[in-house]
Amino acid sequence: MSSDVTEPKWSLRLPADCSIAAIRNVYDLIREAFGRQDRLEIDCSSVDKADVTSIQLLLSTAKTGEAQGRPVVLTSFSQSLRNTLRRAGFTSEAMIDQHFPQKKDGT
């Protein structure tokens, strides 16, 4: 993925709690950030609590962005989020990469 300075982007850091108890607030944060720019980068490094609702929200966000031609890129998955992904059936890094566009190693 190349970095184009003319391509607007908005970065959002997810909160620590992305469980079902807090998912409405997380949804509102993503919706607001998604509405600001054509490209959204979501930093997942602070997520301490996650469950299948957070996985569903991130999948939906990525699919919506793809359908609208508005890239959504996830960065820095926390270990908690990775564990939740595996419990949800994403058994390999390749499977995670296939469903969740990620920014890795500064690219």
C-alpha cells in the first residue's frame, strides 16, 4: 500500500473496551470517523476487551468501505483482539489478512 499525500485519511484509535457493553459507543466513534474522510485508518492497539460484536463491527466497517470505494485499514491489533479473532474462527494470519485490511511495517 503506497502512501499518497493527496489521499485524505482519518485515524481513529479504538478504546480499550470494545465488548458488547460498549459497542454502541465504538460504533458511534467509527461512524463519525468514517464520515469525515475518504480513507479511514483504525488503530486497534488499545483494545483490552473484545468479543464477537467488535469483530462483526470491524468486518462490517471494512466491507462498507470496500463497497463504497473508501479504504478502511486496521493497524496494530492488540493481543486481546487477536485472541478474539481466533476464538471467532479466524485461525490464521492469512485468514485475518483476507478479511481485515491491515497496515503493517509502516506501509
